[in-house]
Amino acid sequence: MIDPTSFGTALTALAVVAAMVIAFGLAVLSDMAMRRREDRAATADPSAEPRGSADRGEASAEQPGRTRELVASAPTGDPAANGSSSG
């Protein structure tokens, strides 16, 4: 026969793990949707001003294509690839 205490503990652990998997899954989906939106905005009209900057009369520090510029200028050597400083 199954001990009720251990059965309850197992169900609680299973519920906690399932909740964490769902939370991380939703975070990944949200991140993918945000990146897709940013990519679409960057390729739609690169000459357009960011939303809201015309109202305040200021330029936005973060331009839509900024991510691609940062990736293009990132170091690509072996230590930079995995974050290791030993080589």
C-alpha cells in the first residue's frame, strides 16, 4: 500500500516541476515573440523614426537595427564564444 504522506509529497513535487516547466516555456515563447517583433520592425522601414520620439522632440538611443550592429561587432574568438578566459 502507498503511504499517503509520500504520495502527497510526490504529487507536490510533480506539481512544482510542472509549474516551472510551464513558466519557463511561456518565458521562451514570449522572448521569441518579442525578438520576432523587433526583427519585423527593423526590416519594415529602417528610415522611420521610433514611436514617440517625434512627440517629445528627442531621438531614441536604441534604434531598431542596433542588435544586428552589436552582433556584427562582437568578438568571435574561442574565449569569447564560451565565456571562458582560459585558453
